[in-house]
Amino acid sequence: MSNTTFTATVLGFPRVGPNRELKRATESYWAGRTNAQALHAVAKELRTAQLTAALDAGLDSVPVGTFSYYDQVLDTAVLLGALPQRVSGIADELDRYFAAARGNAEVAPLEMTKWFDTNYHYLVPELAADTAFALHPEKPLAELQEALALGVPARPVVVGPVTFLKLAKSVDGSDLLDRLPDLIPLYERLLGLLAEAGAEWVQLDEPSLVTDLTEAELAAVRGTYRRLSEVTVRPAILVAAYFGRLGVALPALAETGIDGIAVDLVAGGDADVAAARSITDKLIVAGVIDGHNIWRADPDHALPRLTELRDAGVAVAVSSSCSLLHVPYGLAPETDLDQRLRGWLAFGDEKLAEIRVLATALTEGESAVADQLEIARTAVADRGADPRLRVDSVRERLDDLDAAATRRAPADERRVLQQERLNLPLLPTTTIGSYPQTGRIRVARAEFRRGEIDRAEYDTRMRAEIAEVIALQEEIGLDVLVHGEPERNDMVQYFAEQLDGFAATVNGWVQSYGTRCVRPPIVYGDVARPAVMTVEWITYAQSLTAKPVKGMLTGPVTILAWSFIRDDQPLADTARQIALAIRDETVDLEAAGIGVVQVDEPALRELLPLRRADQAAYLDWAVEAFRLATAGVADATQIHTHLCYSEFGEVIGAIHGLDADVTSIEAARSHMEVLDDLNAIGFDLGVGPGVYDIHSPRVPGAEEVRKSLELALKAVPAERLWVNPDCGLKTRSTAEVTASLRNLVAAAQALR
């Protein structure tokens, strides 16, 4: 075991490339335009550039192995030989990996859900009491050697055994933590191999330790890390936990022989600082730079925490609070941002610099970096003084609201009025909102962005796309139509660009899952809607058909969750401001004759605090924000919402509390499991459990859809059951969508 230590690091890096190079290379491979060698070459180039940047920034311990072609939990399943049996017949290693991730014509993919309280999605391993584990260490060993060859002080990173088992799905009902004795020998062997290959430290990621743990789980943590720390030949072990406070897990880890603990002091706060003061026999990697948000750090907040630990005799390294996977690469491309706002921000590259400044201040004194600290302090003060952060008209309007602003008539009364207005058949069919973003749409958007076409021409092309989508839906036979959202770049950014208090980036891409990237907007000030946002597009679509067309909006919680949010006021306050802006839009859609309005909240579960004690307060304000956004319309106007890819059981009461007339919800990959949760709470509203998994290229047959609907009908009465895909269709091809929707409609009509 190495006795070396370090002073400045991060817990992980982004991997899609500063210009989404990996996305393009991977999708080219999937399409058959390039081969595996070309894909691997792009990946190696990106890893090399990241390692070089880390060295140049002055990090003296650099995480490696955080690169992934799709997902780090899926990579861990490969490492441990725990891919599902259904992909074992695929001979090619890379194609087998991608089949588990996204499926193919013959193979269903693994389920996908949110990575703790982030907008990143991980693949859920499928395990059983008899799953046979086997170590396949090729990836971490190869990436370690690659880094060492570049002279990088490399620290391999692997998802830890406790978190891997807690995130996995038991397919036979067994308690997966009972499999720890089978996994620990594989991790022991891996530690030995990494030490032999030259690793001085290894990082085992255990973010599940910041959640509520039972006594049995704490005992499992102690037992696991006592065993691993007793390996004779091994690197120094750093256990990294993030996204919250460690609480009782911190002393549990401290009792073991591991060599370091990475603590999230942004989300964990003062309690973990106080607890870490007594841990003087280990390296404390202090996560004082926010890896989950983009605001410049306040040195007068971070430095006292670091010095408190140092002065207590603790060995301290400065770090990001979590992996930089969750923030954009750097601010350099963002020349169009408001310059005052730009000065308040720190993306990935800037966070590396902040870490080095703080580490230098800690080890050499503040005078060694006095100029950098002064720049940071000036930026923090300037942000606090900006008048856009407090707009009296916004705050006064919210203060004047009363309880009636969030109430509608009982659901059964609304249902009668809505059926009289809409005259829908049994098992009505619809889609979630977006349709494929065609090449024509991308070309038009790029030409408009470059100034090659004007707004009038752009709008003309988008109306043509809408007309085509409406005609396609009518020909397929759907009952409630959508306009397809061709004019929208993203379901959050589109609205953020039209709301006061938001700013958008040009290249602030962050990975959501696989090759799917988003550009989270920045909420920096008080939010208001200066003008209507969607009415013109929706009313145009409605003019093309006698069938109802849904107005499509994004809900306040999701806009909040999928943005980089201001950290100078409670989330609930920002959510209410956004809700009021969305409410204004629902009222204007209704006034324009739109009878169905969908307000999507796919991120409802995402912001749920990881500790149960904090969850009730969040759910209260999240539900209140949605109802504030949707309760301004008449009872005859039907409100839909949509939720996807989460563990819904934890928020099932809140889903009912939203009081949406129809809730569409992910269910295809999880085989309708969510319906049992809904039934358990007496859910009596309309529900559309997804019968078509849009995150896979598979086209479900009509018989497959029919069986899913028959399963759903065992839990939901036909008069409340809707038929729809899991999510929007933006990322699928038109051919896939058309075939799948034909089968969806055929299955619904057969069951009627």
C-alpha cells in the first residue's frame, strides 16, 4: 500500500467531449458509418485531452476510469460479469455492451433511472441470488496504463460494491446485499491487480452512503471496508460519497482501515465538517467546490471549512463535491453570455482552477494566491448586488396569491365536463409531445442561427413540419394529437429563453444518458413571463385538425431540476416564480381554444431529497408549484402531465397530489410495476402507462403492446386508461415512430 498523499483533485470528469465528439462518434458507430476502431480512437483522444488538462491545472491526483461509452454503472456490471443473460449470445463485446444499454431488434435493454438527485440516468443491473459474478478488469487496467504512460498521477475509480448492489434490481426478490460476500473477493482481486499495475490510490464510489441506512446496511459497510482494507498488496483506498451528508456512515467508514474519505461539503454541510474533525488518521478529501452547479465558489465560505479541518490535525485535500460529469466543460465558448453574469460562473475548467487556488491557499497561505482570491470575492459580491435577483413585481404577485389559486373541482366532476367537450373513445391514444427532429429541422435551425434565413422563413419551415406531423397522426389514427415541437431545441431551454431571470449557453452540454446531452439554462434572478410562448404554434396545429391538440408545456419542478439553479434562495421560492409564469401560459392557451394542456413533470422524483426526513417538505412545495401552474384553467380543460424514468414508489402520493386529469408515466421497461404503486394509494385519475420504450430502437409489435395493455387493464379501469409511449419521440427515427405508433393504435382498437 502506498503512503503518498495529495492536495488537489476532482472526483470525476465529463466524457462526451467539449463539443460532444463522443456522442457523434458513438451514433456514427450505431448507424454503421464507422467501425469500432474509429470510435475507440475518438475516446482515447478525449481521455488524453482530459488527463492533460488535469495536469496543466495542477491536480496532483487524477481520477481515471470515469470515462464510459454509455454509463458507469453499466461499466461496473461488465467489470463484475453481471450483464443479463439475454445479451450473452452477442459475440462482439462492444455490441453486447450497447445491447444491454439500449436494446436491439431482438433484445430488450436494462431499465434506466435517475442517478440519485441528478438528471443523469444510469442503467439498472439485474441481479438474482444465483447471479454468477466474475471479474473482467480489462477496462480499468487499460485506462490506468494509458494515464501512467502520460505521467499522470492516476487514481482508478470504480463504483463500490455496496452502491452497486443497492442500485441494482433484484429479479427474484432476494436481498441483494446478501451478495456482498460474493463480490468482495472480486474487489480484493481488483485492488491487487491495480496495485501491481502501478496505482497508488483507488477511488471506490459509494454515493448510496448519503442515503438513509439501516443498522444492517451500516454493518455491511463496515464489514466490506474492513475486508478490503486488509488486502495485503493494494493501493490506498479512497471511499467517495457525494450528493448529501454522510451522517452515521462517516464514523462507520472511519472505523475501518481505509486511507481516505471524500466528503461532499457542499451538500453535506457543517455536520460532516464537524464529524470529520476527529478523523486524523485518514486523508479527508473535502468537496468544497460544487460539482453539481455552476456558481463561482465563495472563498470566504470554503476556506474556513478547510482550515478548520487542517487546524484540527486532519490531512486535507481540496476537491469537487462530486464528479464534474454534471457541469459543462468550460466557459471559453460562452462569449455571448451577459458579461456580468459570466463573471459569477465556474464550469469544469474554472472549477479545476478554483481547486488549485484553494489548495495553494491552504498549504502556502492566502498571500500566495491573493489576486485570485480577490477576483473571486469581487465576483461573489457583485452577484449579490445585482438588482435582477430581486424583482418587486414578481414577489408582490406571489405574496397576493391565496389558497384558491391551487384548487380545482373534484376529479370526477372534471372528467364529466371534459368528456362532454372532447368526446374521446375508450382507451384514447396519444403521444407525449415531441416527434423526431428531422434533418430538415436541424438544417433550418442551423441556418437561422447563422443568419442565413430570417425569422419568417424559419417559422414557415416549422409550420410545414407541424402540418406533416398532424397529417401523420391523423393517418395513423391517434385520438389526441400534438404539434411535434419542431420549433423547440429542448423542453426546458425553449422556455428558459423566453423567461426573465434565465440565461442560456451556446455550448454548455451535459450528459443526460448515453449519447443524449442537454444544455441546462441558468436561473440567476427572479423569474417572469414577459410574453406568450407557445400559443401561436399550438393554435396553428389545432387549425389543421378537428381532433384535440395538446398544448405542451414544461412544469416548474422540471424546469428547476433541469436548469442550473440559483443557490441564494430556497428552491421552493424559485419554483413558485416559474409556476406563475407557466400558469399564465396555460390560461392563454385555454383562452385561444385549446382544450387539453400537458404540463410535464418528468423530474418530480429527481429533486426528492435523499434523506427521508427532508422529503415531505420538498413534496409539499413541488406539488403546490405544479397545482399553482395548472389550476388557473376551467374544469372542462383537461390537464395532462408526464413522468419518466424514476423510482416512482417514493413519490407516488405526490403524483396523486398533482391532481392532473391524466398522468402518462414510464412503464414499458419496468413492465407496468408502477401501477401497483398507484393502486396502493387509491389513484383515481386518468393514467397512461407507457407501452412503447422510446429509448430503444426496438419497434414493439401490436401483440406485445396489446399484452402490455391487458396487464394495465388488470390495475386500471378502461375508462381511466390511456395508451401512449413512455416519453417524447424526439430521439427516434420517423420510420421507427410510425411503425411503433401504428402498432400502438392497432392494439388499442383491438381491445376496445
